[in-house]
Amino acid sequence: MRNILRPRAATDDHPLVKITLAVIAIGFLILFLFMPLLTVFSEALAQGWKMAWDALIEPDAVAAIKLTLLVAAIAVPANMIFGLAASWCIAKFDFRGKNLLITLIDIPFSVSPVVSGLVFVLIFGLQGWMGQWLRDNDMKIIFALPGIVLATIFVTFPFVARELIPLMIDQGRDEEEAAVSLGASGFSTFFRVTLPNIKWALLYGVLLCNARAMGEFGAVSVVSGHIRGLTNTMPLHVEVLYNDYQYVGAFAVASLLALLALVTLTLKSLLEWRFAGEIAASSRH
């Protein structure tokens, strides 16, 4: 009778159910992750390491790599600052329009990157709202670095904020209020109280933002103009090479992009493993 009334735990499922779920999960990983990655690297090295390396050091490829890293170096810190400011504002203050602000932060998740790129063209393009003024002042945004940076910032700005907002809301504002009551300044409160509590979530958000910034295609494709050696990022350069039937070069650059993504994932996993106890304590705080 005691066994009948005992609540059934999730781990009491039939072994066949566990095996089925594991097979499904592993099958998806193989089909949608490992096989594509294996294909990219194998195609890149199909004609040997030298051909792949030559494709990576070709001038247009080098320019695309430099541009991708430059755009990420600008967009990621900008989104980190925005994410910190937005999450601090939402978690620590009560004001009208808070829910609207949270909704606006999620817009890039629901809007196609191509549409967001078109919006920037309508605003800053030659025939756009500010096109004439920009041309009169000899300023160029579309088909230039500023437009690529703006498009990348737009599609990536939710990542840091979305990592921080739930954590900061859960932590509340008691420690900050206590620090202020003891005479701490705003900057001192942030660096000594808030930042230590959110540093891991902030790091995760930055890593995710960086990975998306380097791999963004749709919005950048619209605003870049596809100028080889000037405005082509790595994803755009892959498309150009593939369309020109330069498969080794296309897969070589794609493999570099995949390698950067894997490095990001590995770094995140190592941090989780190395500081698991501290991360768990921060989450419970």
C-alpha cells in the first residue's frame, strides 16, 4: 500500500522511454549539428590544407575577416552598455512604460533581419529620410562601416539585456539600497555590489552577442552593398565565393566562422565547469 501511494518520480520512467528520448536528442545533435560541422570542415580541406590556407589569406578574405572582427568589437561593447543600462533600469526602478520597454527589447527576436536592414536603408539611404542631409554633409552610412555596425547592433542588442533582466529582477534591490544608505555612490554601488552579482550572466550575454554579431547575414547583407574587399563580412564573403563556384574558399571561410563559434561555446562551457559553485551561488543569491 505504501508503494502505491508513493509519488511517482520523473526518474521512474520505463527504461525504454529514457532510451527513446536519448536517441531522439542524440539524433538531432548528429543531424543538425555534427554533420553540418563535419561537412564544412571536410569540404574546406577537400583539396588539402594549403588550398584552404591560401583561401583564408587571399586579400578579400583577409578584408572580410578584419571587417567582421571590427564590427563585433564595436557592436558587442555597445550592446553590453545598453544591456547593463536597460536591465538596471527595469530591475531597480518602477516607472510607467516598463513593460513596453521590455517588449521593445524583444523586437529583434521577432523582426526579420532583412526587414531591419531595409529600415536602415529607408532612413539613411540616398533616397531615405536622411539621405539628402547625409549627402550634403559628405557622410556615408549605408554601404559603409557605420551601416554595418548599426545593423549588427540592432539584431544583437537583446542578448545581453535578456541574460541580465531576469537575474537582476530576482536579486531585487535590497543590497543596492543598503549600500546607498551607507553612503556609497552610484558608481561604487554598481562596481562593488551589482556587478559581482551579475558578472556571469553578463559574460554569457557578451559571448552570445559576439557569436551572433560575427555570424549575422541578413541585415548586414542589405546595408553592406556587397563590395568585395570593403563591405563584405565573413558570412557575405562565403556567399560570394559559393556563388562563384569557389567551394574550397567558401568552405574555408565558413570553417573559420564555425571555429570561432566553437571557441565561444567551449569558453562558455569551461567557465561553467571552472566556476560552477560560484555561478550556482550567484543564481541563488
